[in-house]
Amino acid sequence: MKNIFIPNVGPRMHSSTKLMVGNPPRGYEFILPSEPDKKIKSSFLTNSKILRFIYRNIFRKFTNPINIYNKIYSFPIPQDTDLVLSMGRPLNINKPYILEILDHPAAMAGYDYCLFLKNKFNLEKELLEKNCKAIIIVNESSFEFMKKHFGKKVINKCVLVRAAVNQQSFDKDYNKKELQILFIGSLANPEDFYIKGGLEALESFKRISEEFDNVKMIMRCQVPAEIKEKYKAVRNLSIIEQTLPGEEWTDIMKNSDICLNLGHVYPLMATLESLSFGIPIITLDSWGVRDYLTPNFNSILIKPSKNITGYRSEDYPLNIRSKKFIAEINEIDERVINEVCYNLRRLIKNASLREKLSKNALKTISNKFSLERRKNQLKKIFDKAIIN
């Protein structure tokens, strides 16, 4: 059995990483930093709003936060480690390691585009170090970003290994009378409600609920207090703001007929999890979405609002948390809402269309995003890294 140490998983391990850790390739075992160390180091920067404000607005303007962050999330490597897997950041270590870029390559610079450009030369040098054996990229859009910014030698180290989920198997009733719409947002950060399209989802369902008595919506996310007050009279709406037991969440997924995820940047695991339960998705055609969804095959894609100038900015999608971007997406675009409602009506009225998109969603998971396929790819990469 070979041991793979993941030194920088952070305070809240991404659900994709959790799934990988719980399902290692044959012959491998993942090792994580000890919990006490992880809690002490992660609480320093992530659990304090004051420290986060200082970091975003003052600290990173006068220092290089990449080096500081790497020190915060650095841990002693266990002696029995055969390989190190770094999540999002190049390492300076005397052991072979693999870098996985889970969402966007600018993760190597704290998701800051200006900082990424400033440090690009040094990042390239680090990626070309002999101990960096491979760079795992999970989607095509990230691969294109790497090709745009790095030389051929770095690109030759890159391998496309798509994110994955467990394939679900159950009987789905496509002709039931009561239909359930699902919106999946963030349980940890209320600000993400806007970024993940919660406002558009609520406004669309408000209008649909006035037309159909047999449709309800479940929103699993933190919702800002002022939004809850504004939409409190919407009927057949349930908001879940806490983590649910696994079986309860699985039941909700099984009973959902439409996923309404209108995020201004693609929601990785929410998308894959919905596909794995055969739930047709209505979403915005934003960055990275077409790496996972095919319009009119497993999903319906809505053209984003032209009023949001942030989409056309050079640093999109890294600018989605900027004040300007948040201000722009807080303004509802009637054209977007009308298109969402039009397609919701289509899916509500047409069971055959729901069935077609649902079955294609399941095919998408088995063909492109199966957990078994990803494990086999990872095993080959790990084997090669250890041998070389």
C-alpha cells in the first residue's frame, strides 16, 4: 500500500476532494494533516472576518500572500509518504508531488488574477521543477487557461482528469403529478447566494408558483435575511440552511425533477451531483459550464445578462466576488427571468422532455464523470510519478 499525503486541504475540504479521499485508487491510501494542527492553522485566516478584510484590502497589496499562505497551510510530511498531492499550489519540497487544480488555475495565486500575472514567471519555474511530476486539470476551460499563460513544457505535464461522482441507481417516476425543483447553493457563505444565482432562481420560481399548484421548490443554501423577507409569501417554497443527514439529502435528490442552478460561474459538484441523480438542469451558460453540460441533451442553457459587464472583464470568472460584480448581479434582468420561466414551463408540462434530459444526464456521468474512471486515471498518474 502506497501513502499519498495531502498537505493543504484547508479548513473546509472540497466535496470533490472528500470523495477522492474516501475512494482512493487501488493500492493507495490518502493521509491528511492531523485535525488539531488543521484547526489551529485554518482558524487563523478563515474564521475571522476582520482578518479576511485586512488580507483582501491591505495585506495583499503590500506583500506576496502566496508565500504567506503556503506557510500557513504547510505541514510536516509524514516519513512513510510515497507521494504528495497538493491542492491548488506548487510546492517546494524534496519529495515527488502532483498538483491538482480543482477549478481555476489562478488558485495558485489565491484566485487573484493580478497576483497570478505578477507571479506567473515564478509559478512556471516551480511547475517545471523535477519533483512536480504532473499537473491534474479537471476541466477543459482550465486547460485552455493554462495553454494561454504557460509554455509547452508546463503543458506537457498537464493531464485532464475530470471530476467525478458516484453513479446513482434507482427508479425515477417521470409521470408523477407533484414536481420538485431544486436549487443548490452554499451553506457556509451567505454572499454566495447571489453568485450562485439564488436571486434569479427565487424570482423565477415566484412567478412559476403563481401558475402551477403542483410544483414546489427546495433551496438548500444560506439566504440573506432581506431576501427571505422579500420572498416570504412565495408558496410551496422550502429553504434549508443546515447540513442534512446523508439519507435525507439523498431522498431530496431522488425526488427532484428539475435543478435550477443559475450560477454566474459553474457550480462543479452541484452540477455533477444533479446529473448523477438524473435531474435535468437549467443553468446560465457561464464559464466552464459546457465542460459539463450539453444544451438540449442533459440541460437547458440560458444566455447570461448583457447588463453584467463583469462577464466581459479579462479577469472573469475570478472577479465574481468583487463589489462591482456583486452589485451588477443584484439587479434582475427581465430577459433572463423570462427565459428561465419559459423553460421551466416546458419541463413542467412535458414529461417526455424531462425523461429525455434525465436519461442523458445519467449517460453523461457514466461516460465522462464516473468515479471508477477517475480512479483508474489517478492510479496511472500516481504509479508513473512514483516510478520516475
